[in-house]
Amino acid sequence: MPILGLKTPGPSHPAHFDLEPLIRPNILALQPYRCARDDYSAGILLDANENAIGSSIPSLANGVASQTLSLLSDSEIASLNRYPSPTHDELKRSIAKLRGVPDEQWVFLGVGSDEVIDMLYRVLCVPGKDRVMTCPPTYGMYKVTANVNDVGVLEVPLITDDGKFQLDEQAAFEAYPDLKMMFICSPGNPTGTLIPLDVIRRVAENPKFNGVIVVDEAYIDFAPEGTSAVKLVNEFANVCVTQTLSKSFGRLGYLVAPPPLIQILTNTKAPYNVSLPTASLATAALSTEGLATMSRAVATLNINRKALIEELKNTKGVGRILGGNNANFVLAEILDSEGKPSNQKAVEVYKTMAESKGVVVRFRGSERGCEGCLRVTVGTEEECKEAVKQLAALL
């Protein structure tokens, strides 16, 4: 059955991969909801049962609301009572240009990357039947969303020896058959470690794996240039990449994927899932000025990350800095009196810092290969210094 609405076929490599048999039959046959704005978006709009009087947002002299409204044009503010565009093609084109794919047909928008992940489960996985692969330690929402959608999860742990946090290719290879998706978080959360593109390429080309590879790159802007898997999307029909504007840009998630998968997701999503303010602010963030601002922020945070790592290494009671450190956080071991990583000590430090010192970090010691670890987000120079100061005092 052809994919309804598909205009661009996308890559045909690898030869063993076929998307259509992976899609739930009811989704493939779904006639997408046709909303009012699919046809017309200008003129006297009396077609969508909107509030024709106007938005009820009060005019505020200061505060977050007024700051947000100040970034919207007069026409955008005046149309807040109307349904937004169901497609936001201008925003998609900006993302496509930024990430190096041909056009807007390669981009799907979601309310945060969590909605994108949930949508992938909903179109690909039959509840109570299918399963996916995750590689812990990794982002917890893959498993949570699988549970919500009644999808099985096969965990193939990363190789954690010496803080490598790399894909166990042999173990993954043995688990390939009958998987609908494989989630690869790169840079990893909580590890900050990149999975090399050659590894992802080998998975994509392996004829035993017939599912979709989902590379989660929420932190990719903090990693070295040229490490994004988006370049593989142009080549492989079975690779897609989820990213977000929540991390480096400062909440919008999106998926970069071949057009057939994008079209399936578009046919299935809620008509107006991304609001006008969100789309407008995201478009501003992707402007020339916005990209320059983002680049300066990333450069500053990467400098602060380097300094934070050095200061933590020189702090008594802190052990190894684990992972690849290619994100806007670092993963540090907290040692006990015998010099061993200690969850008990890490929890004690975590709670005391949050409750008595005004510095909140994240305990990650329960994750595989992260015994005794705290995850510290890279903040301003002053925030990083204060975090290390309070940590050193406690240790």
C-alpha cells in the first residue's frame, strides 16, 4: 500500500530495508485528519470555530509573557486566537538548511523530542507484539514511552569498561532480528559520549537488522563539528535523527528522516501540535542572528565545560570524569574514604548540596557503569565555580 501524501521517495539504500512492512497496518491505511488550515490560512476565517474576537492574553508591562510577546510580530500576536499552521514549512526549511537535508519534506516537528519519540512508537510498533532495543545507560524516556505504548524493550548495555560507553556491536548483532527500532543516544545521556558514525553505518547496512535506527542527538551542538548522524539520513532509508532546540538554542523537538517516514508521522500527528508562539520563536532562533547567538553560547559553555572538568579533577574526593564529555554536562565519580566510587556518598553529597547549599546537580549512580556518579550541568563560569566550591567543602 502506498504512503498517502508522499511526494519524495527518499534514499533507496540499504537494499534489504523496506519501511512499509514496518508500519502498523492501520497507520499505513490511515486517512489523515484534514484540518481547516490545510486549505486556507488567509482572509475572513470562519471555517474553524475559533474565537473571532481575538486572543485573551493580557498586556503585561514586564515579565516572561511580555518578553515572549515582544519577539512576535504584530500580525502573529493578532492571530493567536487562530489555529496555527499544521505544517510550519518555513521553520522546517530553516531546520533542513541548518542540518543539511534537501528540504522541509525531511523534517517533522514535535512538542519536544519526547513527542517525536512517542510518535515513532505509535506508527511503527504494534502494542503487545513488537519490541525495540535500547543501550543503557541511556535516556530513560525510551523505556517509559515503550511501557506507555505496551512495547517490549530489549536492553543491550553499552560497553562500560574504563568509561568507554560504546555500543556492544556483537551483542547488538545477535539481537537484531524482529526489532522495530534501535535507539542510539549520541552524545549519550548521562555519558556525554559520541557513538562513531562508522558504527551506526555498520548497523544500518547489516541485513539482519530490518528496523529503524533512531539516533538521539539532543546534545549534538556541544560536540565536535562533523559528528552528527544527519549526514547518514541523506544516504540511508533506515536512519533518522531526533534533535531539539531545548538544549543549545534555549522547546521544540524535531526529527530529520527520509520523506516516507516523515509523511507517515505527518499523517498521524495531531493537526496543530506545535503552537504559533513556539514556531515563531524557533524561527527567530534559527535566523542568522539567532544562530550566531547560539554559536557564542555553545562556545562559552564548551570553555566552561573544560574548566569545570579541570577543577573537578583537582578536587579531593572526586574520582574519574567518565564519558566522552561532548555534551553540556559532565559525569563525575564521588569517592568514599577508601577511594572507591560510592553511591552512598554521592547521594549524601547530592542531597546536602541541594537542600543546604543551594546547588542542584543530578545523582546518576543507579545507571549501569555509573557507580557513585553525579551529573553536573555546565553553567555560567560563576555557577560552575560555586558548584565545585560547595562540592569540595563537603568532600
